[in-house]
Amino acid sequence: MRVAITGGGTGGHIYPALEVARLAGERGAELLYLGSVRGQESKLCAQRGIVFEGFPSQPLYSLKTARGWRALVALSRSTILAKRAIRVARPDVVFSTGGYGAAPVMAAARSLGIPYTIHEANSVPGRSNRMFSSSCFALTSTFFETAHHLPRAIRTGQPIRRELREAVSSRMDSGKSVLVLGGSQGSAFLNDVMPRTTEMLGSNVNVIHAAGHGNFEQLSKSLSLPTGYKLVPYLETGEIVDAYLRSTVAVARSGGTIAEFAMFGLPSVLVPLPNSADDHQRKNALEFVSIGGATLVDQISATPEVLAEAIKGWLEDVPKRKTAQIELQAWDVPDATERIVDILYRAAKSEKLEFK
């Protein structure tokens, strides 16, 4: 089977796509990753030995601006190039996790009659996934909420890196460690507020904070960090595994990657990005709140005092953490990647999907 993989711009789209690619490759599939040259896809594919072909696609901004029109031209050109690449590669199926890097590839697959499947990692489907959902072979999802927006969504759970899944059983809750994640590019808000928040937690609490490559150097020079506070630019796979194993509570935005918190049974204080598309980050967070696995703090009220109180609520309540762990891991789907790859094989064979 030949599989074309797409999805990108940010790690939240790319890592799930690469995890599906890994398992499909192990089952004998020939792989090709089609994405944007401006995203992280090419670097991550090179590390894994996956053939990558890139296009000049970029986020589509308002057409009331020159930037928006440039993005539209890039999108149109990328669709032509993607169609050419698919004609040459002749994949049996295309798998997409969405994002601006995926839209031209899905458009090309649709126009050429190549079956494609979509995975939606957020509760509310992104724009490109909504655009192409009606004609895809199957649309899989991480959150239960997604089916309220696209009733045909099949909840498979989130494809999460194997290295993380294999480490879950080794987690040790020390009761005094906080992990701060702002997404693959960091969060300016969390970078600003967390050092002051940490000062209110007490000297016995350790914090590891991934600030983002673009922010790290300036922050490390300008901040006077509290005792026990470790600031890093980014956590590579081995480092994030170690951080998850040691952490008691996470503080983060609430993109689709919070599914990793569920897998580890790690409770969290979530501060949704206020301007996320369709407010999807807040809706992601609410699904975790509903099962008792997270505390939601809107950014407008997320002062250091409020955040410190929310974090202490988890650090100081062991029974609450134990209950959260049980509920979060029940929400997780351990064989999510296998479920999605099985659907890919069925799409390649044009087999009918029948799910209860």
C-alpha cells in the first residue's frame, strides 16, 4: 500500500500524522509526506527517514489584506503542485491531520479521486477539515465533542508517539512537580505569568517550563527565575517523556495535544488561547473539566494568584488527583493509532465502514 501523509504547520498536526505514518510503515506501506515548506514537517520527516515533498502553502488570512491575497495565491499554487506530486506517487490513500499545509493535498486528492481520511485532534473541526469532510472516506476524532459538529466523526482517540505511550506505566507522582507547556511554539502569556506564579507555590515545588525556541533566549536573560524553576526552549521526545513521568500537574494551553495528559493521567490547569478558531481550545478544556481531569482558567482572569491557587488545588489534594487519573485514562484510547491505520487500509481497498 502507498500512503501519502499530510498535515502541518504546527506540532499538533504533525506529530499525530507521523505516528500514523510510523505504524503504516511498519506494516509495509510506502510513505510520502506532503506538506508546507514553512512548517516543521521537513525536519521531522528527515529525522525519521520519510520522503518529504513541500509546497509554499501558508495560513489563509483575510482577503481584505494583501497578506491574505498572497496566501490565496500560494494556496492555489500549492494545490497544483500537490496534484502533480500525487499523480507521480500514485498513493492508494491519503491521510490528513489538517492545518494549512494539508488543504492543498486534500484538494488534490479529491479532484483526482484518491480516497482520503481525516483526523481531527480538536473538539471543534478546523477550517480545512470542515471544507473536505463531506467527501472524505472517514473522519476520525480525538474528542467526543467533534461528533456534535460533524455527526459522521468516528472517535478513535489521538495517535500519540509510541515513545510516550510505552512510558505511561512508569509515571511517578511526586506531589510537587509542575510542567508548563505552551505548545510547539511556546506561549507568550504563560512565559510572562508562570515565573511570578511559581513564587507563590513555595520553595518545595519544582517547575519545568518549555518556553518555545523563539522566546527562550530573551526570557533566560531577562528573568530572575525562582528556586526550582527550570526554563527550557523545547522538550524533545526523550525530555518530554521524562517530564511527564515526574510531573504532578500540568499548566498549558488546550490544543489537541492535551490528549497526552489524559494518557498519562496527568491533571492540568488549562488556560485556553482566547482567539483560537471557533474557541476550540476552550471547548477542548471543557471536555477535560467535565470528567474531573482539569481546571479551566480563562486568560482574562489568569493572574499569578489565581493560577497559583488552581495549581495548589491539585498539588495538595491526593484523592482528587487519583480520581482525575482514573477518569483521564478512561477517556484515552490506547490503540488509537491502530484504529486509524486499520481505517486507512479499508479506505485503500474501498471497503465499507460499519461502526456502531
